[in-house]
Amino acid sequence: MTGRVMTALSPGATLGIVGGGQLGRMIALAAANYGLKVHVFAPDADSPAFDVAAESTLAAYDDADALARFARSVDVVTYEFENIPAETADLLSAIAPLHPNAAALATTQDRLSEKAFINGLGIPTAPFRSVGTAGDLAQAIVEIGLPAVLKTRRFGYDGKGQRMLRPGEAIDPAAILAEFGGVPCILEGFVAFEREVSVVAARGADGTFAAFDPCANTHRDHILALTQVPAPGIASSTADSAMEIAQRIADAFDYVGVLAVEMFLVAEADGSERVVVNEIAPRVHNSGHWTIEGALTSQFAQHVRAVCGWPLGDPRRPGGVAVEMRNLIGDDVDEWAALLAEPGAHLHLYGKGEARPGRKMGHVTRLLLPP
């Protein structure tokens, strides 16, 4: 880091958040509980985080003058999504402490560099090949086989920027790459998994590490629909292995803040199981929303603690309670009145206007208390 060296902040300091979506909103709410002020930088006037921030800057992510003014106005900068330009991160980190660091951001923005980084730690992923041309794709299919998933190397989320290639399908590599607009891609071998799991964890500037229990995630139309904690059917040794993998990744990045490691749970022929890493999210994560009510320290409070140089909180579930979190997607949000009337349901709405299909409008968490 080339900017100011950060010492532990005091209540009353200002946390800068780049990005104004629901993750930024929930970080800001957690920061307010600790007596911190929040300044949000985002390019969209209707950003949900603006509603709960002490100060906001409406400007593009490549507006160097606005970014510099923003960085000078805060004591530390964090971000709520990983697709901010690398140049933006470099500019911010030259003026203010930036957590997580720019190297973690740059690596995880590109699926190829991310997979290579993970494999470099001796951690398994799906087999993968870089694809830049039709010839690359044809060769990658020969080497990896089908089924496989073709993905853009950058800017994909919630199923965007990817396409399944299936056995028996008539494949025209040039036509398929044209569908992606000719951008650099990566072909990943398909992993036959039992379920998708994730570990949300935090690392402090002093190297301390705290992981929430692994959770099981169910997706519909490539969007997270349901998270369950503890993950059903996962062996305790496998859960320990998943958390150890998250710690190895965080340590290798010299990471400060919350990150999520998305994994596949794979059942072996001998009855054993293992996890294969799918991707890293260098930020608070949708699959960690359950922690607001379901853990002694939420992922958002944990992130604030980490980036402010404070001790990490306790990530345990009180009493080992089981938790379910369901996303409210599109017109699911119309259920808000019924959810408010449901005993034990914890409703979170993000303050977004139009309930478009596929748009995350809120979530509801239920603590599954014993009778």
C-alpha cells in the first residue's frame, strides 16, 4: 500500500465505501452502530446506500478528481463489489488506506488469474483453460472435455457472462465467442457436485482470522435463492477443511476485511467428500446475510471491525441455532406485509424502486429455534 499507513480508528472516524448497492448500505448501517460516519461514492443517483450515509459523492468510477476528493475526506476506504476499475483502486490507495488491498481486487476481477492464484496455493479448482480465439476454444474443449462452462474472464455475476457447453451439442467456436462479444474468456470443466457451499470469513490487519460456519446455497436462474446454516449433510471434517482453505487464501492475499470463498461439495466414489473452490468474492457476500440475526457478529460488523483495525468479533451462532436466509427477488418483495406478520421472520428491504425480474430487493432470515 502506498497511501497512509492505517492505525486503529476511533468512533467518529469516517469510513469511505466505493459502491452504493445493498452491500454498501448494510456496511454503512453496521458502521453507524459503532459510531462511525460513512461517505459513499457511487455513480447512480438511486444508490440504496446513499439513503443511510452521512455523506455521498455521485460520480463515475473513473472521475479522478472526484475520487481524490473522496479519498481525502475519509480515514479508510473499502468497496462493496469487485468490479471497480483497477486504476480506481490504485488512485484511492495512494491517498487513503484501502481494504481489501488492490492486489486482492485485481486478482479476483479476472477468473483466469483467480484460478491460477488458487491452484498456486495447492487448492483444487475445476480444470480450466484460457480462451481468446476460436482455436483456443476448440483446443480447450479437446483438453477439458464436455460438459464445460465458458465464462467471460471479467464482469460476470449471477449467471451473467457464461454459457454451458454440453456433450452432443453442435459447437461452432467462432459463433459462440461472438455471442460473448469477443472478450477474453475461460473454459472451466464441469464439476459434478452434491451442493454449493460457501465460507464467509474475515481477516484482520494483525493476521487474526475468524470464519462463519460454512453454509449451503441454492440458486435459481443463477441467482442465490436460499442459504442454510449449518450446511446440511456436510461432514465436520469437510467444514473444517473449507474454513482452512478460506484462511489460506486470506493469508496469501494479506487480506483485511471480509471475503467469501464459493465452493463445490464433491462426493467421491469411496464415500468420502471434498471441496473444490469455484471463486472468491473479495467483499461481504449475499450468502453471509444470515449473520445479521444468526451470528454473534454479523459479516457487516465484522468487515467494519477489520478495515478499521479493530478486534474481530465472535462469528459463532448463538446456541448453535440453525438459520435460513431467502432472497426476495423481483416481485417476491410484494410479500413484505406477510413477512412482517410472520413470527420469527426478520425482514430486510434494500430501498430499491422498481422490482425488476432478477433484481435483489431484500431478504428474509429465519432462526430455526427448537420447539
